[in-house]
Amino acid sequence: MRSPRLAALELRRFGRGKLPRAALVALLVLPLLYGALYLWSFWDPYGRLDRIPVALVNDDKGAHVGGQRLSAGDDLTEALRRSDTFDWHEVSAAQARAGVEDGTYYLSLTMPADFSEKIASSSGDSPETGALQVRTNDANNYIVGQISRTVFNEVRTAASTKASRSFLDRIFISFSDIHGATVRAANGADQLKGGIGKAKKGSADLADGLKQARSGSGRLAKGVARLDKGAGDLADGSQQVADGTRALADKVNALDKKAGPFLKDNEKTIGDTARLVADSAKGIRGNLDTLVKTAPAAAKGAHAASDALNAIYRARCENAPLPDAACADLKKARTAAADVATIADDLNRLIADQHGDLKKLDASLATLQTQAQALADHAPHLSEDLADAVAKINKLNDGAGKVAAGAVKLHSGLDTASGGASALNTGVGKLTTGAETLNGGMYKLADGSGKLAGGLHDGAGKIPDYDKQDRDRRTQVMADPVQLVSRDLHKAPNYGTGFAPYFIPLSLWVGAMVAYMLITPMNRRALATSAPAWRIALAGWLPVVAVGVLQTVALMSVLHWAIGLQMTRAAGTIGFLFLVAACFAAIVQWLNARFGAAGRILVLALLMLQLTSAGGTYPVQTSPEFFNAIHPFLPMSYIVEALRRLITGGGLGPVWHACVVLVAFTAGALALTAVAARRRQVWTLDRLHPELSL
């Protein structure tokens, strides 16, 4: 019997009964427990650091620098709470200490009371270093402590850089301030030098001008006298206006006392009456329009009715006489119809002749309607409108009184101004004498101002001046002079992707190990025959390879579509894992075939050796020498390296190298299994009575 047929028979056993089927399903799903669950559990721990509770203690009391308030603790607290680094809880120092001890918080960050003060001391005489205090507890979680040290080093560096930039920026600003002040002083000295030259001429002009001013002050005195007379006339006129407005206010107030109560009590009646007039005018206008339109038609109809009755009368009474009583009634009707036609003609002529008057009547009615409606609309407020008018008139009266009083004060002030104009004339004479004395002192100032301007310009050229852009560039460089430029050639998007090359082969090894607990490594029926040993080895290997392929498909489907594993070379990854499953099946088969029950223990031991020496977590160089020594001789070392290139990216050299190694391991294991099969075809005493059975 050929090997594929023997393998098919071996797998067909799992279709007989419910338990074998359940065992086959469990066998296919088992790698998911190792691969998918492990990777899912810490797929992106660094992306979920914001769920880790951390105590934040801000005891900083702040400080003052250059007249400004510095609150470094508050600024840092606000920045940390905005970040997604940890789940920050702002608590007291005692709560933080107790929380880290009992595990409520994984760690704590404390800003001491003098945090801002020490940062501010960098610009003083005794600079000190501010300290951020971190408290961890490895009994809570060792890894969190390691992560926190890295994170807080970045926080410390950022805080230090910010403080340094602030200090350096103040220094550069001081340079700029000194430079600017010196330049302004030099410019001022230049202006002073030029101004002193002009001052001499100006002093002479001042004396001449003061002489002219003395003449003008005399004219001013005369003008003030004329203004004083005009102010008197203004006072008299404004008093007359005030008397008139007072009389008007008295009359209006008296009228308000009489008419105000009547309007207030009859507002509704006035409004209703006005509204009735407006509605009546509107109705009359509508009837006028109707009359103009229907009068001609009515006249025509009246004539038609009169002619019809006249015809009936002639037909019934003159040509074929009816009883006298009937003819009498018909005659009356004919006469009445004729009268109606006559009246309709008269009305039509009246309308035709008087149409212009009707239009005027309609226009007058429209005006009456509008005014009556306006009165109706304002009727509810007539008393308030009257009160507003009275108040305005009273206000006008008060203003007129104030104007009159102001005119009197103006007249009095101009009297005083007249005396002041005379005193001004005397003072201008004294100023003329002083201006002539001032002209003599200008020569000495000219020489000193020239020397001052030259020295200030020389000093300004030696003081640096930085604008904001230059200041920012220099402070950035000086505060953080060394930058780390990092470039990741093939970056794994998250923690789980980086560890997938380690856990995927682990799950496939476990899958092969469990598969050979359900499937015999060598077909017993074939062993009982004289079949070739290599055929027996293949017959025991192929079923597990088929199971391994299905395990690989199931595992990678869940990792990709359920968990989100993205592979740079997806097809290459799947194909390579098929080879891995075949290699692991061959190795596990040989260990079970050669060593029997003890082989299962060896399979587990070999797994432990591969996991510890494959370099799946830390580089193998960081492990003890023993693991470095066995690293090149175990297949998982090559598998992990190849899967990293296939999943994350990079050159394919390690992949082809791993394929060669896996093929060699597979061929070697199958050859050794064939040797074991050959030996198992010969029954010995040890096989009849094994020393160990599992």
C-alpha cells in the first residue's frame, strides 16, 4: 500500500464517531490558543498605556522671574494630563505613596514645592537643579517600572529643555534690549546734536516771535472786550428764550391736566369710534366702485324689462283683451318698469357726468379711512404720547434755563479774561529777555553732543541684536545641542506584530506535538508488513503535515482578519509556514518514533531549548553563553529570523537560508524515522515489555 493511501486511511479514522471528530477539531484549533491568544493579549500594550493608573502630585508653589509668574508644575501637569501617556490621577503626596504601595497606582510622579523656584534660579545668583520625583514598585509590575523610566526620562528632558530655552531666551532678549537702547541713545544724541544747532537760530526766532506776541496780546485784550459785550447780549437773549419756554411749559402742563384724564379714560372709545369711521369709509368706497361698474348694466336691464312688459301689455290688453282687472295690473307693472328705466338712465347719466367728483369723493374717503385707522392704532397710547410731549417741553424749558445761566457765567468769565490778557502782555516781555540769554548757552552743548553720539554708535555696533526667529533658533540649539535622528527601515506597527515571528512557530510546534498524541508516528499495519521503511515514515508524516497546513490556515486567518496582523509578503509567509509545519512534523515524528513514550518529553524539552535560544524577545547575544552556543543548531532560530523579514520587511537572504535549513532538518528527520521504522519491524523483548509507557 502506498504512503498517501496509508496517510488517508489514518485521517479517515477521525471521521468515525463524535469523539474522533471533536478531537480533530480541537487539534486544528489548538494552535490558536498559543498563537492568537498570546498575541491578542499583548497586541499593542504601548498603545494602551493611557489605561495604567499613575499618581500625579503637584506640590509646586510657583515662583516669580522678571516680574512674571512662573508655574512650571502647573504647566507640566496640564501637559501630562493632555497626553495619552498614562491614566493620570492628581492626588496628594500621602495618597500617592499609599496608592503605589497597595497597587492602586503603578507609580507616581511628584513635582516638589520648590520645583518652579529652582528652575527660576537659573537666572539668579545661585542656580539650582529642579528634581522630578518618581516612585515605582516592582512588586506591582516590573515591566511598567521599566516603561516609566523611559517615559519619565523623556518628560525630564523635555522639561529641562523648556527651562533652558526660557533662560537663554531671556539672555538673548537682554542683549537685544541693550542693543536697542544703545541705538536709540545714539540716535537721540544725533538728534540732540542737530537740534542744538537749530536751537540758536530758534532762540533768536523765539525773541522775535515774542515781540510779535506782545503786539498780539494787545489785540487780544481788545477782542476780549468785544466778546464781553457780545456775551452780555447773549445773556439777555437767552433769558428771553427761557421766559418764553417757561410760559409754553405752563400752558402745556395746564392743558395736560385737563385733557390727559379724558384721553386716558376714553382711549378705547376713541379707538373704537375711529375704527368704525375707517371701516365705514372703506365700505362706502367699495359701494362707489360697485355703483360705477353696475349702473350701465342696470340701466340696460331696466329698459329691457320695460320693453318686455310693454309688449306683453299690447299683446294681452290691446290685441286680445283680458279682463279689466288683469289689464289694470299689467298696466301698473308696465308703468312701474318704465319709471325704473327712467331712474336708471338718470343715475347712469349722473355717474357719467359726475365721475370726476366721485373720484375726489373716493380720494377723500381714502384719506379719511387712513387717518381714522391711524387714530384707532394710536388711540391706546394717546395719553402716553401726550405725557411724552409734555415731558419734552418741560425738558426744553429746563435746557433754556441752563443756557441762560451759562450765558451769564460766560459774561463773567470774559471779564476775568480781559484782565488776564493784560497780564499776558507783561509776561511776554519777560520771556523775550530770557530767550536772548538762552541763545548764548547753545554753543557749549553742540560740542558735547557730538562726542556722545560717536561713542554710543561705536558701542551699539559691538552689542549683538537678535530677532525672534534668530533667538528661537539659537535657544533651540543651545538648549538641546545634540539631536538623535532615528530612522526605522522596516517598522513593526505594534508590539504584537513584532512578536508574531516568535509565537507563530511556537503554536505550530505545539500543534505537531499534540497531533502525534492522536496520530501514531508510524502506521502499525504497515509495520506488520514488509513495506519499505521510507514508505512507513511518509505514511506517518503526511497526515500530520496535512493537519499542520490546516492549522496554519486557521491560525493566520484569525491573526490577519480578526486581530489585524499585516504581512509585507503574505503569500510568502503562508508558504514558508507550510514548510515550517512539515519540518516540525518530521522532527516530532522522529522523536516519538525513535524514543516512544520518552519522545514526548524530548519534544517538550526541545521546544523549551528553541524558545530560549531563538532570540524571539531579546537578542540572543544578551542571553548566557549556553543559549548562544545552541542557537545555530536549532530550526526555530532560522524560522524567527525569516518570519521577521516576511512579515515586517527586509531582504530575503535569511528566508532562503531558513528554507534550506528546514528542508535539511525535514529530510534528516524523515531519514531517521525510516531507520526507526526499520528497527520497529523487528520485535524485541524491550518492545514487548517497555520500561516506560505514557
